Amino acid sequence: MRYTKQYSSPSELLVILENRGLDCSDTENAEHILRSIGYYRLSGYLYPFLKAPKSEHIYKSDSTLGKALSLYEFDRELRLLLFNQIERIEIAVRSAITNIACEETEDVFWMSKSEYFANTDKFNKTIQLVDKEIQASREDFILHFKESYEEPYPPSWMIAEIIPLGTLTRVYENISSNQIRKKIARYFGLSVPVFISWMTIITLTRNSCCHHARLWNRSLSLRALTMTRPLRPWLEDDVQQGRVFFTLCILKHFIDIIRPDNDFKQNLLVLLEKYPMIDTQAMGFVDNWLEQPLWEC
């Protein structure tokens, strides 16, 4: 099948939306907004307002452009909230992996030595990525190391600072010492499989935030593992593991360990109160989520 859709200008798209039943009268400068945001990006926030069957592209009677823009703004603020927590988690995980592995191996260069890893092929692929990051890095500490020392690779804590979070997770996953992997995971109150699973979810969420992707009602194809024997307050009820609420739970678990006096819960409540029209069930929230042990803290 050939793609036959033609380009439509923002003014033309505005007419199309109105002809499909969307009330745009509640939004000043609607054409300018379409031009600034882009119809394709905004269409993901218009989708919930379509009548069934959605393939007919007819909007429900009370649908307005303003409501779709409120969804858009909520999602933007949600991404900022999540990214703020992910930043703290990412820094803490980088520190824990390098500190614990350096202590256990007594080797500051462990991350660049194959003897510490279970799968040689995976190690070789990772070290190729490390080579590229070192080559491209303009960080002062990397430039100083290359100018001052003869070792081919910098200490592990320097490598951990320049590789992507996903690569660091693969480094952790490939560590041959189960004792080291357990110690790192236990530092965050988790088993090894759950730690790997949750770091993968955090990485995917981080990337979504960085690329301004729709997050609030997205369903992840990757289902995170959950704790069967929690070491800390967790969830008593089952929740949808592919929805953003479960991601929020993952982030709260980490941030409560990293920064016990955090205001993550308060900021989330403020955001939800600011946008009362949000369908939290579409985000995977359970009705009694604030009564769950994790969120009572």
C-alpha cells in the first residue's frame, strides 16, 4: 500500500477538526497552537475524545481543543516530574554500581576488563560502545585522563559517568560475580532480576521524557517484574505493570531509599489536583492507591 495522505496546513487542519465535531472556540489562537505544537503530536491527545469506532474520526459532543491541550500540558508536567526523579535515581545507581564493584573487586579498572564479566561477546559489544563514548567525550576529566595516564581506559567511575544508563544496566547484568550483583540490587531493596527489570523501565521512561513522547496513558509492551517478597513498603494490590502508575511506583521505591525526605508524592498530588479532568484509571491508578503501603509513607 502506498502512502497517499497529503500535507495540510494548520488552518486547513483546524477546519478538518471542526468538521469532525471538535469545538475549537474555547481556545484563543488555535491555529497558532497547531503550528507551534504540530497536529501529529497533538493528535495523541485528541484521540481519547473520539467516538467509537475511533476509525471514523468523529469527536464526542463535549470534546474541545482546550481539553486536549489540558491533556497535553498535564503530560508535559508529568514528564518533568518523572525526569526529576529519574535524574536522582540515575546518579545513585551509577554511584552504587561503581562503589560496590570497586570495593568487591579491589580493581578500579574492573569495568574495562573481560575477566569480571560472564559473557565475552556482550562485554566486547559494551567495550566498543565505551570506546566510542571516550573518543567523543569532551568532558574535562576524560581529556585530562587521556593526556596524563598511559592506561587504555579510565577508572570505572569515569566510564560510568559517560555511558548511557541502558549501557550501564547491561554492564551490571553481565557482571559474573553474583555476590556483586546481589549486593548492588540489595542496596536498593531489590532482587537481581527485579533490579534489572526496573532499570530497563526507568531507561525507557527516561528516553520518553527526553524525546517529549506521550506518557500519561501509554502502555509499555515491556512488562516490569514485581517484588514477590518486598523488603520495603510496596503494593498490596495488583496493578497494570505496563501503565505509568507502575512506573511511578518504581520511581517512588527508589527515591524513598535515595532521599527519604523527598517530596515526590506531594508533587504528584499537586499535579493531579491541578488537572482534575485526567482519567487516572487510563494511567493504571487503582482507586485506593494512596492506601497502598508504598504511598502511605
